[in-house]
Amino acid sequence: MPAKIIPNIQILADQLLLQKFSPIGVLVNENGDVIYTSGRTGKYLEPSVGKANLNIFAMLKDGLKKEFPGAFAKVISNKKTFTLHNIIVSNNGSSQTIDITIQPIEQPELLKGKVLIIFTEVPDVTKIQPTKSGKKSQVQLGLEEELLQLRKEMRNNLEEMQTSEEELKSTNEELQSTNEELQSTNEEMTSSKEEMQSLNEELQTVNAELLAKVDDYSRVNNDMKNLLNSTDIATLFLDKELNIRRFTDQATAIFKMIKSDIGRQFTDQVSDLIYPELADDAREVLKTLVFIQKQIPAKDGRWFSIRIMPYRTFDDRIDGLVITFINISDLKKLELELDENSQMYRVFLDSSSDIHISLSTEGEIKEFNPKAALFFGRQREDVIGKNYVRTFVPKPDWDKTEKEINKLLKQCNSGTFKMQVRLSENALAVVTCSVQILTNNLNDSKVIMMLITKD
């Protein structure tokens, strides 16, 4: 047998109270459309004639249509609860006095923006005294009802006037506050105008300074351009991506460049240099920040000393590369001629039947021909760079021999003197030494040429 369900006493009590004592109410939206009704609303609302319309303004009975719309609009505008007092509504030939409370809803969130309308019945405040016959005429009743209605309207008008007066006072205060704010804003604008004028003067001063700096920069730029061109050194300025930033006029004799090539990769330029590693060396300098210098030939026989260096800014930042190309064709030509002369001199010494020795001004051996090696019994490689006197002259004769050589060196004269020398296996021999002093006019350096003959 199923268990008997025992009803909850609290729920039953709440339902009974809601049925017997809850007010009659209607929930509508801001447009008056009915959403929900509670209680017997038929006393005050009735369906409109014709097409079904659930808007409360269309459903109100005649006694409510006069004052309700204005009160509803006021609640929607002010978002405040408003109550219409002692409204008389006719119902089945009798009249009933009610209060209508119109309340906007803010909570819960689901009902926010809706309006709750509550109809509350109130006792009839009019006590009509009977006539001598115990009855009042229909005229008296109508006049009294109209008088009561007028009093209610006056009361409502008075409340509305008081509300309007409060609103006007509030509006006046707001206007005064706005006026004060406008005055303050005007003062601020005046102050801002003065500040703008001061700022404009400062900007004019700064503009003048900038113009002066631009002139200085232009002058420095022209000076730098003329300086670079006057050095006759081809110079190429590159950024970190190896794009051309600037170049001197001399660089166009090495690279086929024009002004429109600025901003392009320098590796794309046609060059007369036989230097395929140029781009790799440039990247290496950017990576290691250590300069690279090489002597590179050109296809037309020219030679250039190329130096690749990091481009440093005033704040010590690396911002690219500087590559200089110095034409050393004349130096290379002289170097070749000097090398040829040196080889000829070397051949002369090697083929000579005499003993030839060259010394520096400090007495160090610079040349030692085969005949000298054969005579002294020492290989050339063993004696180059050593002191001649300390190596081949007996110790007792060191000072004497050095004085003879220094005397001729000081006077730049040729001379002949005898000296004792030490040969291989400590054998001694007396030789005649013919000395010739050679002077380099470029750097005043001197070379001592010695021709040794055996006595």
C-alpha cells in the first residue's frame, strides 16, 4: 500500500493567506502590456471590444482611464513608486473606492524594467446624511460624487505641483552648478589660451633652433663630403644589412654605382676588384667587430689597400660598416722594382768571388754571401741578425774593431783597416776589411758594406 503523503502545513498556510488576503495586482512591461495577473482583476480590468488586446490601457474600466496613464508615465520617467488615492471605479452598478500603487521593479534581475500595479480597496470616506425622508435625491448623490472626485483631482494636482516644484528646484540647482562649471571651464580655457600662447612662443624658439641646427647639419654635411672627396680615397658606407648608405665620388671608379643605388645591396654592384670574398669579410667584421685589411688587385692592373671597419656612432653603437679603398698602384710598382733589385743584388752577392758582409748601424749581420759562409765556416741562416764583432772577432779586439767601424759610420766615409777574425774550429786569421757606408735619403738609415780579403 503506497505511503500517504502528508501535506506541508507551511505551504498550505501560505496558499490560504495568498488566496484570502493577497492584493490584486498586475505585472506589465514599460509599454503597459500585461505579463501576469494576481487575484480577481475583473473588478478593474475588462477585455477590450474587437481584436484581443492585453494592454492595460485598453483593459482599464472607465473610472480608471482618466488618471492612470499620467501616473504610469510619471513612474516610467522617474523610476519611483507612485500611488493614486481614492479612485472611484464603477462595478456592476455600484461604486468602489480604491488606491492604485504603481511600482517600478529593479530586483530580481529577471524582472528588472517591469512595473507592478496593485489595486487596494479602501473604505468609502463619504458618509451621506439622509434627508428628512431618509433618502437623498439622485442629484445630490451625483453632486457629492462629483465634488469628491474634484477634491481628489485637486489633491493629485497639488501633489503633482509639489513634485514639479521640487523638480524645478533641482533643475535650478543643476543649472546653477552647470553655470559654475561653465565659469570654471571659461577660466580654464582662458588659462589654457595663455599656456598655448606661451607654448607657441616656445615652439617658435625651438623651431628657430631647429632651423639653425639644420643649417649647421647641412654645412657639416657639405664639409664632410668635400673632405672625403679631397682625400682621394674611395669610401663606402654600409648599414647592418650591407645596403649602401653613402659613397664618395672615387668609389664610382671601382664600383659601377650611381646615386639611385643608395639603399641597395652593395653585393649586387659590378666591381673591378678581384675580391670574391669581399661580402664574406664584411659580414665577418660585423660579427667579430675586428677590422680586416687586405691588398687586392683590380682587373685593369690597379692595386688597392682595402680596410673594412665597423661604423661606430657617438654613443658607441655599431651601425654598419666603413670600407676604404686606397690606390696603392704606385707603391706596388715600387715594391716590384725593389723586389727585382733585391733579387739582382742577391744574385750578385751569391755569384761574387769576394767575401761580402752587410751590417746594420747596430752591427747586426744583414747579408752574408756564400763566399763569406765558406770562409768563416758558418751558414748564412745561423749568423743573420747576430752581432758581427761578437760573433767573428776575438774578444780582446772587440772594442778596437767597434771603434774603427763607428768612426767610419759617424763620418760616413769609406775606409780600410785590418782585423783579426775567428774562423771555424776557433782558427784565427788576419784579414783586410774594406768598409763602404750606404745612406738612405728617405729615412736617414745607414748600411755598412764590408768587403773582406785574406792577407
